[in-house]
Amino acid sequence: MIEMYTAYTAEIDEVDDAIEELFGQIDLGNLKKNSVGIISCYYDFIETGVVQELVERLPFGVVGYTAMASLNDGDFGMYRLGLTVLTSDDVVFESTMTTALTAENYEEEIAKTYQEARRKLPSDPAFIISYFPIPADISGYDLTVAMDRACGGIPVWGGMSSDMDMTYEHCRTIGGGRIEQLGIAMILIHGDVEPEFILTSIPEENIREYSALITESSGCTLVTVNDMKPQAYLDSVGLKLTAENSATIPLLVDYGDGSTPVALGIFHVHENGDVLCGGEMPKGKTFSVGDISAEGIIETATISLNDALGSGKRSGLLLMPCVTRYIMLAPKQNAELEFVSEFLGDNIPYAMAYAGGEVCPVLDNDGKLHNRFHNYTFTACIL
């Protein structure tokens, strides 16, 4: 059994004060035999040295990531550091982080780092929590595929770091006692634990009824839709794709295996009309076009939270919604954070921070979990 504790601070400048506040909320002397820490923080906590000092003072492994905004124990906002501790007598946690990833080495580096951590466990982990960087030349989809191959399909839940803006310049991950711009952090969790993975992206009423056939593609690049260039197809259904609005047009891809359609973003429109998306766009599969609205964001959060509490599990709840949701709620950017805080109350320990892309397993028709990369999605891991 896993127990979960959370703490938070808004003290960015005074390192000792920040750590004293955090340690005042979690009794480190009352933890179980095995523990691991998870940090989510605004980038400035790294710049002032709070994160590095916290990592050094904690008596167990720590992983983490930067986040534009977060919620812990009812406190929410941008300028926050949240500390989550998972602890257990019978579940083992092995934390690690890769070195800086490049387009040339990332598959080998992820596999090597995973295997080194795996050898320290009695057998395969039950699941993995992982936090990704945002490299300029490696997609979140590619990192997810590499993680899936490295661990042999063991469920992976987590997401990409996020930043104070959409330049990704200050995105960082934390692990192995280090803070990296291009490293993947992992927690291998071994023992008798059965997490449930929950996700909701776009409410049904915000998804157009018709679907389109992917007639030509290459990995994450959409080449033709219904034998038309993507822009021409979107024009035909009344959507004008521009550089300014591309991030607000989610494509819900049906992979044809009975799993929940995956919401993916449009990241770039090439000069030749090809469109780079947030995940794989396989030829012969279909997608529907969705709409993002403030009402839809709160509705999907409600669905995920109801599913989480409906599971009956109460050990702890980890939440990673897409940072696009936070941005799209402007000028009421904290609306989702406030809603989650009020909805969960004291029902369960929980921690939430926004991701630059979400990693969450989905079930197919046969009940098998497939690791998938998502955009726009509210994801949860309940223990």
C-alpha cells in the first residue's frame, strides 16, 4: 500500500524559509520504509536554489519538473513549489534520470537508464511515473514510444514539463540529484500496487460528428486527409487554419483498437501544406475535429475527477492536465485549479500541475494498456 503526502510553498527567494515551510507540512520522521519525492515548481525556484537545496536535504530519491501553475492541498497559482511524497513499507521506488537527450542518442539513453534502474528491483515494476523535457528536435510522441520500447510496454504515466510561457526556454526536469533541460526523469514503482489511469480530453458536445480519413502521413506529419491537404480539408468543414489558431484546434485520433481517441494538437504548418501534429497520425485511421471552450475544460475535469473518486481508491491522486487548458481559460486562468480544489476538498491527498503534453495509458478492446501521448487532456493516476 502507498501513502501520499503533499506540501507547498510560495517562498521563492529565501531558501531556508521555503524548506522549513515544506518540512513543516510533512513529518519526514513518520514515513514508511520506502519513499520517493516528486517536485513540481515554477522555474524561479530552480534559479534561486530552492530546488537543489531541497533535493539535497530530502533523505530519499526525488524527481520533478517545472510547471506553469500547480495545486497542492488547496493552494494554487503560478508562483508555487509543490512537494509530493509517496511512501510504503511493501512498495519499492527506484528513481533515476537520463543524461541530456539528443535526436541521435535518446532511444539508447532512455533504454540504458531504464535498465540500470530496473536491475535494482526484484522484478519488473508495476508501473512508471515519468517526466519529460521538451527538446526542440524530439517530439513527446517519440519520447513516449522510446519509453514504451525500453520498458516493454509497462504502463507509463506522466507528462512533459511546462514553462511560464510557450517558448519552453525554462522547462526543466529533476532527477538523480540533477536538474536538466533535456533529461527524462523516472520513478519505477515495484510491488503490489494497481493504479488506475484516467483521462478526458474534449467533451462529446464539442466534437464534430463527422470524421476524416487519414489518406497519407509520415509519423506525426499529416500529409493528406480525404485525399486533400489538411488546410483544404479544414476549409471544407468551415475551419480556417492559421498560425495563430492552430493550437486551438484539437484533432481526436481514433486508432481503431477500441481505445479512447487521443486528442492531438497541430504544432506546425509546413510550406508544402503538410501539418505536424502532437502524435502519430497513421494512414488509414480517422480523426474528428474538436473545439476548446472554458465550459468544456471544466466539464472534462469533472468527468475525470468523478471517475477517480468513483474508483474507490483513496491513497493518493496525481493530476496532470495540459497547460493549453490553463492558457485558454484566460482571463480566469485559475478556474480549473480552483474547481479541482473545491471538488476534491479533503476526500483524498492530491497534487496537480500543468504539463506541456500528457503521457497516459489507454485501454484497448482486449483490456490491454497502451502508452500514448496526448494534448489538451486532463489525466490522472489514482493509487
